[in-house]
Amino acid sequence: MQIDARPFAYDFDVAHTALVIIDMQRDFIEPGGFGETLGNDVSLLAAIVPACQAALGAWRRAGGMVVHTREAHKPDLSDCPPAKRLRGNPSLRIGDVGPMGRILVAGEPGNQIIPALSPVAGETVIDKPGKGMFYGTTLHAQFQQAGITHLIFMGVTTEVCVQTSMREANDRGYDCLLLEDCTESYFPHFKAAAVEMLRAQGAIVGWTATSAQLITTLK
Ligand code: TIU
């Protein structure tokens, strides 16, 4: 299959491609979670949910591998470096109790994927302690075992966990495509810059396209 992506065509086949949904968890999308404790207006991010649902639905119908990540720490915070917990001046720190449970801790209500994009049986869910999806996880081995060479990305936030994960993946040899309308930042100009820099210099990190382009290609 081929998508007329930017900066040039992206070739893939569903059997060797995974759809990766980065951190579409309540912590970032809903008030009272990690995103808001950092001082952000979280309402900006909810706007991408319908496009994410449409792309996910088409990908499921096509039978491709689906991976959901969550930025999550163990309850004892043994996988949270003090530098991460102590950085800045948030209203609540990682591990503190907020309105959706302990901030960014696995198993808490705020750490769950939003209901609109809930994982279904057979999909892979990865808890990651870092911004990138390979740091501290078994994901690379899982992809290798499944014969995955291509990754299609969506999720939040564009310039933090999505961009970090895409760069980690690119360095591991995956061909990466970002669905532009299925990713968002608390800072629209950061999203715009991230999208530009990822595909610059002849797809130095990867390709970009829209969810409509993917859905049309899969039909
Ligand atoms: N703060 C911010 O923009 N993002 C994160 O902390 N994590 C993710 O991007 N998932």
C-alpha cells in the first residue's frame, strides 16, 4: 500500500506495520491529571479524539497490530527518576494524590486510556516510564517478534512523547509515519514545528499524512 505522504510517498503493508497510539490517557486529556498539574489547558487535546477513533477503526478493520502506550510509573515510583519528579513547579507531583488518583501512577483512574479509544482484546498496552516508548520497555523485542518494520503514530503530545517515540523508533530502523490530525500539543506552534522538523531533510525522522489519507488507502 502507498500513502501520498509528505515529503514523499510512504509504502507499507498492514502485516508489517503497527498503529501506535501514544499516551491517550486521562492524565493528559482530562482536567485533574498530569497535563493540568503542569499548568496546561488540556481542552486543546480532546479535539483530535474523533480523528483518532476513525483511524483506529479503519486500522482494526484492516487487521493491523495496535499498540497503546501510557506514561505510567510503578506505585513505589522506583522507575521515576527524582529528576523527573522534582522538575519544575507543578501543582501536584508524580505520585501525589489528585482528583483522578495518584498522578501518572499505573492502575490509577487518571492513568487509563480514554474510553473513546479503549484497547480491545488482542491489542498491546505498554506502560512506559519515559517520554519515549522504547526506554524501559520490551516493545522493540515485541515488534521484532511480530515482524513489524513500519509504525504509524498518533497521540499526545506531539513534541514530547510522540516526537521522542518517533525518534527512538527511527534510530531503531522503523519507517515512521505521523498522522497530523491525530496528534496535538498544549502549544499549537510546538505541534507545527515538530511536524515540520520530523519530515524535513528528506524525512529525516519520518513521514506525515492525514487520517483521511490512511483511511482511503485502507479501503
Ligand atoms: N507535558 C507534555 O507535553 N507531555 C508529557 O509529559 N507526556 C506526553 O507527551 N505523553
